[in-house]
Amino acid sequence: LKATLALADGAAEADVEKLTAVYQAMKPKDAAALFETMSPEFAAGFLGRMPPESAAAILSGMSSEAAYGVSVIVAGRNAGAPKD
């Protein structure tokens, strides 16, 4: 069971990595329109995995309200992590 769960986790991670690469390869304007329809939490998960240049290009194409909402989530993701 442990091996099956590890296999499933690996497959899910690979799917997310591939989808992140797809969004990153899209024209920023098109990706921004798609990200506008996502929940901010969902969008933040993808943007947080991208290189800053790619994420910035997509964020710049989003409305200021949506970009701000996603940015707050990305910035606060690790706020509760231990510092020591």
C-alpha cells in the first residue's frame, strides 16, 4: 500500500509539473485570462512553481485585483513556517 501511495503521489506531482509547464509556455495574455477564472489559491499554486519572469508576465496580464489576491497567497504561504 505504501508503494502504491508513493507511486500515486509521484504521478500527481508529475501532472502538476506538466500543467505548470503548459501554462508557462502559453502566451502570457492567454495564460492570464485563464488564471483570472481560477480560484486565487489554485492560481497561486501554479504561479509559485514558475520562474519569476514567467509568473510576472502572467500576473501583469491579470486584473490588478486578481493579481493582488494571488500575490497575497503566494507571499503568505510560508508565513507560519518555523523560523529556527
